[in-house]
Amino acid sequence: MRMALLFFLLLVLSTPVFALSYRAQCIGNGGRVAVAIYTSQDKIFMRYSNSLGSADFPFYEGLVTKNSMPFIKIAEKELSSIDHEAIVSWPVEKCKFNEETPLLMSCDGAATFIQPEKSKLESYTLITSMTKESALSYSYDIFKIRWGIEGEDFHHSILMPFDPNNCQVDYNK
């Protein structure tokens, strides 16, 4: 009996306790795209899902000109393994959170690709931001998720903008 109690106490005391809880989700493109960022134990995960698959993956951001077409083709090729779903994780200690505006967070450092499996892609950054677009007759906020992906030949900065009204967040430290 004492041995079982000692084993139980050893197990409980040696198991790390992670008080940080973070869950954010944004829905866009008429409900076809979802991005969830969430903690589980000592990791933070980013899950991208798109019911339209790789044909709708945002693999390029910027001005499109004849000169940029070769880079767009490279991005299309290098990121083609990201189809309906991608999941990456970072150690939670590599991430920072904003208590006042919980949608704002960032992760820096090497991430692990979980999906697609056996991916040759690497990721080192996940950054969220909020911007305000203003014109003479209107203004609105844009919540942006920027995901840095390293391909074989190039770094790709994937921008996923959302209406912040289509995002939910729960953050407990």
C-alpha cells in the first residue's frame, strides 16, 4: 500500500503543471477556412484547415507583376504539400502572449510539422497582429495571422487576414 502511495505521489509531483491555457479560433472565406491556435501541455499548436484544399491556400502575399510570377510559381510548388489541413507546434516557452489583447501573440523558434506528415517544410514564426483600415467613409479592423514557412529555396510569409468579429479567444495565465 505504501509503495503504491509513494508511486502515485512521485507520479503526481514529477508531472509538470502548465497553468497557461490559450485557445483562439478564426473562421473566414464563408466558413471554408479555419485557423485555431491552442495550448496542450507544454506546446502551442496552430491548425490551419481549408475545405477547398491546396487550390485555396494563401501561398503568396504582395504585388503581383510579371517579375513576381517566378516567385509565385516557386511558392505554389514548395507549399503544395499543404492541402486541407496543416498542424504545427512550438514549445510554449517560445511564445509570447498579450494579456490586454489576447488575440495578439507570437511564437519564434523551430516548430514541428505534424501535418502534413514527413513534410520537408520548416517553420520558425507565427505572429498575429491587428490593423485598422480607414477611408473617408468607413473604417474596419483586420486581424492577421502571419505564418513563416521555410521551403527548399525560399522563405514564405503566409498572411491570413480575418474579420476579428469572426474570431474567438480564451486566455488564462
